[in-house]
Amino acid sequence: MQRTRFGDMVCSIARTLDVVGEPWSPLIVRDVWVGITRFDQIQADLGISTKVLTERLKWLVEQGVLERRAYSLRPLRHEYVLTEKGGELCAILMAMTAWGDKHAAGDAGPPVLLRHRDCGQLTHAEVRCACCGELLRGDAVDVEPGPALTA
Amino acid sequence: MQRTRFGDMVCSIARTLDVVGEPWSPLIVRDVWVGITRFDQIQADLGISTKVLTERLKWLVEQGVLERRAYSLRPLRHEYVLTEKGGELCAILMAMTAWGDKHAAGDAGPPVLLRHRDCGQLTHAEVRCACCGELLRGDAVDVEPGPALTA
């Protein structure tokens, strides 16, 4: 099965794709991120089948990206919230938003704007070097074998 | 067709997924990024069928992520290189690498290490606010309607 295959690759990109590598999963995480947290809300927003959404939510909970939480006890009702791992995954979604805003939004401009709560400004995500803080692009780094390849 | 669907969504995440949203495309971009640039090399590295790789490369060239370039005239041979748009897409791959290294690498540790050419250090990507420079997580931003939604 393709899913197992990507997770087995010794590559952190492939392993991240194994968690959120078919198109629906990142959009489900996006929905939960922006406050669309209940099954029926997510289903209505994405136009996704009950079967596929059930499978995807189960998978994202198993992977520790989302947590299923009761928001009503009588009747018992659940919603989905981001775990810490899921909150960090949103950083990737924000980097995708910045790229899509720049390269795929066309004349209509960005669909949504992001306001950073801490600084209060409308902003976008930048991917920067953890050491020197410079913007990172593909041609700015060299790739070297890591522990999992040299072991 | 699913491809058209995601590209039609008024969402920069969905539109980015439309370009690189099935698992092979990001791994093809990854290969070209790290210097695996020829058809037969990519095919050997990924174990992907000729048909699928041909389709994916054609799509990524059409989308302006990769460029097909002759590296030999006699005999005529081509390789693939990143465009500027593709180089910026690698920033997302680096953010995925950082997340996968942290959350999916296990005890074996990171498969590869990234060395930033400018500062010379082994590094990882951080996703930061373009305004204040703080690290971004999902719960740090509010989403507001942008031009494409309010028009």
C-alpha cells in the first residue's frame, strides 16, 4: 500500500507526506486550524464523503495531529482540536499559504489574510535558517547524510 | 477530476496542493533539489513507473516548478532543474523536513542534515512571522478574509 511505502522511506519529507500526503488531510488540518472543528462542519466545507472523512480523521488522531474532544455531554458530541504536533504542522500550511499566495493566487489576490496575534500585524510565513535567520531557498543549502543514513 | 477541484478552491493551501499535492510530486522536487536531475536517476531513486514519472515531470514543468534543460547535445540528453518558483517551493520541503525530523524520525534520527551555505552551519528550517520574526504555530494567528473572498 502506498501509505506504508512513504512512511518506510528514510526521508523526513516522505514521512511527513505519509501523515498528510494525500490532499484531503492538509485541508482537514486547515479546517480545524481555522475553527471548523466538527465532523458535519468539515464535511460541509470540503464536500468530502462520510467514509473518506471518517478514515482521514481517524488517521490524523492516530498520528497525534488531531485530538477528539467532547464539547457536549448530553447529547454526547465531539469536535477535533489540534495537538501540539498538529499546531506545528500548521507552520507548514502557513508556508504553503505564502507560496500559494505568491504563485497561484492570480489577480484576485490572497483568499485569506493571516494576522499574527503576538505582533498584531497582517503577516505571512517566512522559512528561515534556524542558525543565522536568513531566508531559505532550495539553492541555499547542501544536503548531507544524517544519522539514519550513516548508521 | 480531483486535480482541477483543488486548483479551483479559493485557498492557497489547496492551490499549492494542486501543484504538488499527490505524494510523488514533492519527492520529485526533492530529488531535483538534491541533485538527482535526470529521468533515469529519479526513476531509480523513487521506484516510480515511467508513465507516472513522465506525467509528473510534464506537470511540474507546465506549472513552472521545474525546467527541462539539455545537458548534452550529441547525443541530446535532458535534465531537470528548479526554477525560481521551484526553489521557493523547496522552503516548504525544508519546513516539512524539520517537522518530520522532529515528529517522525524515531530513534534513528534525521535521515539527512541540511547545511546552510551562507552561514556554514548545520541547520533546520524555522517558519517565522514576516513582520516580527517570531516562530509561527497554528494557534498564533487569526485568519481573516482576503481580497479573493471579499471581492
